[in-house]
Amino acid sequence: LVDKSGCTVSTTAVVRVFPPQEGVTVEDDPIFIPELLTPNGDGINDEWNILLSGDRLPEEYSVIVRDRTGCVVHEGTLADRFDASKCPNGVFYYIIIDEMKLVTYKGAFSIITTN
């Protein structure tokens, strides 16, 4: 992304989708979507780790991520890497569609960096 001064804004983040882990349950919804990403390299919340329940595959979900102005910053499936390296601090909005069940999840997450 380019900021209002014409400078390129960058940070790094990775989105990975993991099956449910021991001690983590996804009882009410078959998907858990974190609301905070802090890609500062400390290993905590550096990646947008989306948890799926059961034997669901990341390829079965499409995703669109938009910035606060509505510009698409990522589009694909949950199997695709979301590279937030060009995303500044702020709130981002997602739409995730379960293509098998035709269920839509909408929400927001924040990116906060110390850079």
C-alpha cells in the first residue's frame, strides 16, 4: 500500500489455517477467526491463524480482506497465504464464505505493529 505521502508502507504477516488444537474448541462455530494481528516478529500473533473444526479443508473457504477504505488487500481461499507486508496499522474487514455449506462469516481484525 502507498500512504498519503506516496511512501510505501510495509510490515510482514502470514496467515495459516490450522486444525483444532488440544484445549481449543470451536463448539458454536466451525471456525475461529482471531481479531488481532501484531506482526512484529516476536512469534506472538504474528500470523492470522484461523482454526477450522473437524475435517474441513482451507480450500473449502473463500476469503476477501479489505482495508478501511474498502480496497481489497487479499482475495483467495484460506489455503492461500495472506501477506500483510503492505498493510499499515489499522482495522481490516473480512468476508469468509464456506463454499460447501454456503455460510458467510463477516468481521474485522486489527493489525498493530511497533515499526
